[in-house]
Amino acid sequence: MYTRRQITTQERLQQQEYCERVKSLIAHRPHYALVDTYGCQQNESDSEILRGWLVQCGYELTTDEDKADLIAVNTCAVREHAEKRVLGNVGALAHKKAKNPDLLVCVGGCMTQQPTMREKIQKSYRVVDLVFGPHELWQFPELLLKTLERRGRRGNKSRLIAGEPSDGVVAEGLPRQRDGAVKAWLSIMNGCDNFCSYCIVPYVRGRERSRHLADILAEARELIAAGYKDITLLGQNVNSYGKGLDEPVDFPDLLREIDKIPGDYVLRFMTSHPRDATDKLFRVMAASEHCAHHIHLPLQSGSDRILKEMNRHYDRAKYLEKVASARRYMPDLVLTTDIIVGFPGEREEDFRDTLSLVEEVRYDAMFTFIYSPRTGTPAAAMPDPVTRAEKQVWFDQLLDLSNRISGEKHAAYVGKTVRVLIDGETGQTPYNLSSRTKGGRLVHLAGDPALVGKFLDVKITDSTTWALYGTLA
Ligand code: SAH
Ligand code: SF4
Ligand code: F3S
């Protein structure tokens, strides 16, 4: 049963003590740790916490597997493809361990929350020393310490398979090693209550729980004061932010409160469930100073019949109404989406409905996936007569359409001057800098690396399906 449980300050400080104990265990020589991340932004954000803990435990971070004394893999379970990649890479670590028996392999993230997968790792992936779930991130030092202390015991006894599913944990004040100095993730909630019939996320991430408004605002202020310019609020469904909190607050309220913090920065968010995207949200976005005029609004399918089977709680007409309303408030809105091709029972006419909706909406960018059955979800038990090869044909058609529309939309920027945030270096010439428009479109340009972190006007000179190219105006 779900109960919200906020980790106490005392519990957190206790973890800090475990960090000190790990530190003393590894103090005799430098130890290096590598964190390998799969999956969505939520996982990237969690990996920052993992790195934060590792640093507090005395490890130095590395990206060199051969140098690593500890490799932590933060896994994703959303599609079979992601799982296979993870298992392949974890399996391959056996060679590294043969060379370096002291190597510690830790597996965390969403895959560990599936009972069959835990069993599989326990039985067939002996290379793994520690398994822990996303809700146990706050107590990683304790689990790491136990694993180190068990070391040297024979056989299975030396391994620690934690990660029993448990709901409702909210932890504040954990250390974090952020990936960059310009862009930052700001997780506002965890879990998902939507149970779309194809999706594993609610099973592996637990029930939806929001952070307190004050905690989020404090973190946003810190980020802005530290010079971060591009802040993305994260949640599986940000639009239901606030549900279950004592304070009466919803997502548009949260946006409005963050927007009041002065400074030169862009505020983004991911992801919005179309059912919960309201006019209030669009109004607040349109009126805000910092909010990007971008919505990622996953459609999943353009067929009413399939949307119902997916348990999405909207139909084609409602979705189109939301898009029209959002565009009325923000004529410059950049709209992106996710679409699943080949959901069980999808027929040619359903797929045509998806194509026609895509033609009608004209997304700036689309993320398309072939349906992947996930054990334990309702869709995995539905009859699925269409072959993989037939689904691939649909997928390719959708991708062609998506590329054509993105290409056309990008081409329309050529000749215009747009304001961008320079967010990094590409390592390529002549376009050595990467940047994003406020709507999130990628713009490559040439310039001094010292410009990273600056907002500048760029004249767009060229475009492709995926990116824009420009020169400083
Ligand atoms: N919470 C987010 C996204 C979660 S997963 C949201 O609701 O939008 C990201 C995307 O993966 C989903 O939008 C969906 O398009 C895709 N996806 C999820 N489960 C899938 C499955 N079983 N097979 C194929 N694609 C899937
Ligand atoms: Fe999965 Fe649906 Fe929740 Fe998104 S809203 S994480 S697709 S169950
Ligand atoms: Fe994957 Fe977990 Fe994210 S399943 S998509 S890493 S929430």
C-alpha cells in the first residue's frame, strides 16, 4: 500500500556517517567510480545523486572503465531494447572483473524493480555485487558499506540484493554531482499513477509523490544563484504535480512561483500527460518571463480505439483541442511528442489515424517507438497478431513523415534571427558550439567557447531535419 514517507534529516545524516565509514575503508589508495546511465532524464537526475554519494564516500569519478574500482549501472526498463543493452553491458563486465577481482559492480534503477529481472540478475549475472532500487538511492552509502564489508565472503553471501519494491519515499538534501554548469535537472516529483496499459513505469517507480513547493523553490533559487541558465523540471507527469500534498498547489502554480525568481534563465518541463494539460497551464506559460514555449505532449496514438486500449483518457478530438488552445496562447509554441507504433491489436486504419493526426498537428520533433511488451502490464496480455516486420513498415513510414515535417519546420527558420542559449561545445568544426532556442530547437554555430552559458542572437543560415545552423548576429 502506498504511504508517502519523507526521509528525516536524522536518517539523511546517518547516511553521511556511512559515507565516512566507506571513506575509511578505501582510504589506503585512490578509488575511482564510474556511473553508467540508461533511460530517461529522471535516471540522469538520479545518477547525479549517485555520483554525489560516491564523491562523499571518497571515490573519484572517472569515465574510464579500465580505471574504475566501482561501476554503477543505472538501468531502464521501458523497452526490451534498453534492457538488452544493459544486460549485455553488465555481462561484459565479467571480463573486467576477471582482470580486477576487486571491481565492485552495482546495478540500480528501474530494471531492478521487476521481480523476474531481479531473479535473472541474481542467478545469471554473478558479476553484480549490489542491486538497489530507485527508492533506495537515499541510502546508497549504507548499501555500499554493507557490500564492502561482505566482500571476501564466499559465494552468494558476499552479494547484496536490495531493491525490494517499496512505494512513497521522498528524500531531500541528498548530495548531487551535476553534469554541467549551464543545464540542470530539477526533479519535482517521482512515480506515476497513470498506468497506461503498455507502460512499466508505474510498477518500477511506484506511486506519484510530489516534493513540497518550498523545497523545489529553494533548489531553483540555488540553481539560479549558481549560474544555471536552463532548468528542466522533471516528472513522469508534471501536470499532476501537487496531488497528495497538504498545501493546495498545482503545476501551473509551481511554474508561476519559480518564474518569479529573478535572473536570466529558461524554465522547461517534462513530461505532460495530455489529459492533465489545462488552459491554466498554457495561460501561465504564455504570461511567464522564463518559461520556454515548448510542450512535449505525448500522443502515443491517433486512433480513438487504440487510445482507449492504452488507457490514455483522451481521444483525438480532445487532444487536438488542447493543441489548438496551447497554440492560441502561444503562437510560437514548439510542440514535440512520443508515438508508439504497433500496439497490440492496432490495425492499418488505426495507424492511418496516427499519420493523419501527425499531418494535422505538424510536430517540431517526434520520438517514435515500436511497441515492446512489458511483463506485468495489461497490454502484454493482449492479442498482438501484427508481425514485427509489418510494424517496422509502419514505423518507417511514420519516421519518414516525422522527418519531412521537422525538416520543413526547420527550413522555415532560415533567414530569421533567434535568441539562443549557448549550452556547450560540439567538438566539431566549423560549428563548434551548440545552443538551444527557447523552444528547445538545436542550433549549431561557430564561436568562442567562452560564450557557453550566454544568451545571444543568432542568424539562422542553414537547416537539416535535426538541427539549425547559424552565425552570431
Ligand atoms: N511519462 C512520460 C514518458 C514515459 S516513457 C509520459 O507519459 O509521457 C517515454 C515514452 O516511451 C512514452 O511516452 C512511450 O511513447 C514510450 N513507451 C513507454 N512504454 C513503452 C512500451 N512498452 N513500448 C514502446 N514504447 C513505450
Ligand atoms: Fe508510463 Fe503513462 Fe505514466 Fe507516462 S503517464 S510514465 S506513459 S504510465
Ligand atoms: Fe526508463 Fe525508468 Fe525512465 S523505466 S524511461 S529509466 S522511469
